[in-house]
Amino acid sequence: MKNSLANIKYKETGNIAQLTIESPPANALSSSIIQEIDQYLDDIERNPKMKAVVIHGEGRFFSAGADIKEFTDITVPKQFSKLSTKGQKVFNRIEEFHIPIIAAIHGAALGGGLELSMSCHMRIVAENAQLGLPELTLGIIPGFAGTQRLPQLVGTPKATEMMLTGEAITGKEAAQLGLVNAVVSEEEVLQQAINLAEKVAEKSKPTIEKIMELVRYAKAGNFSEGAKQEADSFGVLFGTEDAKEGISAFLEKRKPNFKDK
């Protein structure tokens, strides 16, 4: 694994990778930060022991939005479209990653910051955090698929309201809407995300990866094909060493010792 890059610090603890955005004061998502995330995903993908990833922000915010200053260097509309497409590609990769990625959100996840967190599979949020897509207040619109993911997560009426008004919601409201998995105090956010990752990392990696693959069918609304793939995978995984160990451990009333095989 390479050393930490310019804007992101990497930490590896057991089977868990931790990515920390370090771009003060707002951890604004520049194209270089998005590229660094992509590079780390390359490394994590090549590391067979990794079972979960936690992303969070250093300082006051998770990420308060895209890097607006970077926009001033662009003058041609096609360049904006290219920037949007590149960001969407990386966020799609996060959403389709072979192991779960958990966002630990404190302070604010606005604009691109919320879009990044929505591409993650699970989200732990501080009760006083601010989450929103305020792009319309700048005369622009979300560019990293926020218009598509937010309605899926909170419903079309609320997503439409949030985008058209540009108003943020609190972490507590986000939990009520189903946008996040859990709401905790700001001091607990990162540890709770790590705790969740540790619960995942206790499981057999083949089963983790299969769940990550199968839930994508549900997201795409392809129930029949997803159910078929589930049945096929159910049979295959029953033949693994970890399945034998898991069943034996259950019958013997002990904790399983998975070998990821």
C-alpha cells in the first residue's frame, strides 16, 4: 500500500481501510481529491484481506461541497460536463465496490460532499450535522448524480424540495428520512462507523462480496434476476470452508473462525 497522498490520509487496521479527507478548511471535493479516492480504491481492491472501508473528514466537516474555486478555472461548458462525468464514474465505482464503504459524517456533507456520502453503502451521521444539495443557490445543479441518488434514498417529494430550496437537513432529520443508518453525537461518529465496519469484518469475505453484488439487483429494480442469482450463490457458498465453519460454530455455541475461503 502506498503512502498517504496529498489530500487523503490512509490508515489500515486489520481488515478495515480508513480514508480521511484532509483539505482544510472545508474538505472541498476537488477533482484531485476524487482522483485520490479512486487511486486508493485501486489499492484496496488489490488487497485480499480488506473487508470494509470507512471514509471521513478531518477537522470541522466531512465535506462542505465541491471545490467552487476550481470551477472558476473552467470556461467551456464541455469541460464542466467532463468534470461531472469523471466524478460520477468514481462515485459509481464506490457504489458498486466489492466490499462495503461507510461514510462517517460530521459537521456538514453538502453538495459534492453529500453526493460522495450517498454513493457509500452505509452512513453514520452526527445529530447536528448539516446535509444538503445547495447547488441551486449558486445558479447550478448537482453534478455527481445527486439528482438521482437523493430521490432513491429519501423519496422524490423530499428530494425535490431539498434540491429546489437548497435547504439542508440535520443529521437527526436524515435518520428520520432513512438517509442514514444511525445518528449519534459528533464525538461518536467515527468510532461508530469503525464499530460497524468491525462487525462486517467479522464475517467471511466471500459472503460479504456476494451480498454487495446481490443488493445491486434490488437497487436496479431487477427482483427476478436478483432472486435467481441469490439462489445460485446460496448453493455455491454452502460448499465453502467458511460455511462449514459457521454452521459448526453455531451448533457448538462458539464464535466462528472464518478463513475467507
